[in-house]
Amino acid sequence: MKAARTEFESQFERARVEFEEANERLNARSGRNLIMATLIGLAIGAVVLGSLLFWKWAFIAFAVPLCLMGAFEFARALQAAGRRIDLTAQFAAGAAMLGAAFVGYLTHWFVIFAAVVLVVVWRLVAQMAAGDGRKYGDVVNDVLAGALIQLYVVFHGSLALVLLRQDHGELWLLAVLIIAVSVDTGAYASGVAIGRHPMAPRISPNKTWEGFAGAVVASLVAGGLLGVLMLQIPLWAGLALGVAVLVSATVGDLGESLIKRDLGIKDMSSFLPGHGGVLDRLDSILPSLVPGLALYILLNPLSALS
């Protein structure tokens, strides 16, 4: 029994060492802690599925803080790069824009305009009050950076709430989220397994054409299945949704990579271990809400749910 126990401990230790070595190689290639990223991803997925499938209004308690956290991360990253961002104005404008998503389309657009104006005017007044002789070009960059936070993060996030309040909008929102995650997962798995040819080496060296091919397959499969089985729309409409989200998710992913490269950072923050920051996980989802809402308006009349 002692010999068997010693042999078991030896085998267990050998397996542990081999697992850690394999995990380190995978982490080095993927650039993230895969196990931690998977656990956190599953936890977030459970919250999203539970809220959207059982009581869609519970999703608000998850989406609003997440969106504001993404705006905060972006603001802090810009501040670290030398931009002057007014957090009070950003949070006030962001909260107003997210709240207006439940009122109506016209009011929502008016509040979007007012939110951007608030951020711009606040920065100009704060700069005049400072009177520190900041260069004209730097002030313009500060103003544009502050407006970008509202338009890139909060505006796109508010579209999720606009879609949520529609009839069966929670199902369309869930479909967009699943397809966007499928695009990321397909690109990641294919890129790690067979990625050889860089897609945009100056923007994101880890992205490959093989990864993009995996994203294409994942988006078409997810779009087709979700369209037919969950949204109850024709197969071609589900495939169209998959292609639209594929394009927007890829553009969003590359766009945020370009922003981070310009700022000289790898992640927006370290708030989510294995993922980076909140905005690092929303980079492909936020732009995908635009075609998601547009295709809901166009294709929902074809659904058997209507």
C-alpha cells in the first residue's frame, strides 16, 4: 500500500507538472490566463442567460454598471495617456443617455446629442478655469477624447437597452451576444490552433486570417441556428444576422486594438482576471448592437414570434 501510494503521488505530481507546462505554453500563445478567463466567462454568461431568459428587466442591473465601468476604464486609460477627461461629466452624461434608452427614439437621440454637448462644454469651461496655457491642439484632443467615450461606449451600450424594451427584444439581444461571443471564440480557437498568417500585424499581431476563417464559420453556424430555432426567422435571415455581427465584431475588436496600441497599453484595465478590463470584453459586442437593432427592425416582422 505504501508503494502504491508513492506511485500514485508520483504520477499525480508528474501530471500536475505536465498540465502546468502545457497551460503556460497555451497562455503564452494566447496572451491570457485561459482557465481564469474561461471561469469568468462562464459566470458572466450564466448571469446574462438567466436575466434575459427568465426576467429580462434584471439585465438592466447588469448592463448599466458594466457600461459605466467600461466608460470609466476608457477615461482612466486616456487620462494616463495625458488626456484631460472630466469623470463627473462623463458619468452624468452616460447615466442620462442610458436612462433615455427607455423613453423613446426621438428623446434618446436628443439626449445623445445633449450628453456629448455636456462633455464638450464641461471640458472647455474647465480648461478656461484652469488657465494653464495648455496648447490648442491638446485641448481639441481632450474634447474629442471625451466625446469618443460617450459615442463609443455609452451610446453603443444604450442600444442594448433600446433593443431590450422591444417585443421579444431580449431574444434578439441574446442572439447578438451569443453570435459576437461565437465570433471571438471561433477566431481565438482557430488562431491558437492553426494561426499562421497575421491579419493586421500593425494593429493586433495575434490576429490571423486562419482565426478570421474560424470566426466566419462560427458566426454562420450560430446565426443560422439561433435565427431558426430561437428567433424563428428564415434561415437566410439568420445567416444575414450572423454575417452582420461578424463584420461589426471584427471591426470593433480591431478598432479597440488600434486604440490600445495608440495609448501604448495591452489592456484597458485588470478588472477581469484573464480578460483584462470590462471594455476588453465589450470591444466586439458594443458595435454589434448597431446591426442587431437595425436587423431587428427589418427582420422581426418575418418572425413567427410576432
